[in-house]
Amino acid sequence: MRNSREQDKFVLRMPDGLRPEISDAASINDRSMNSEIIFRLNRTIELEKQLADKDKIIRNLLNLIEKLEAA
């Protein structure tokens, strides 16, 4: 892993009130605010992938049901 000076940096503007919420969550989870944000971004991306996979399965099942009902 690269050290923090070599990693990409990104300035983030947060809506009012979000910073203290992230700070509180980071404290509860024993993480830095940066680590909390990274964790939550990664989790959101993974959950979206899982949701897309499940949506595909549901569409396939609905198509199968339609074919069975038509037969």
C-alpha cells in the first residue's frame, strides 16, 4: 500500500451537519473520518453491485414466470 503522501487526494464539500455525523460514526467505529468515508463509499459500491445482481435474477425469474403462464 502506498503511503498517504502518494495516495490520491480529493477535497470534499459536505452539506451542513454531515461532518459531525461522520465524525460521530468514525468515533463509534474507532476509525478516522477519512477511513469512515472510504469504508462507507466502498460499502455503497458493493451494495449497489449486489442489488444489480439481485435485480437481474428477479427479472429473469419474472420472465420465466411469464413464459410458464403463457404455456
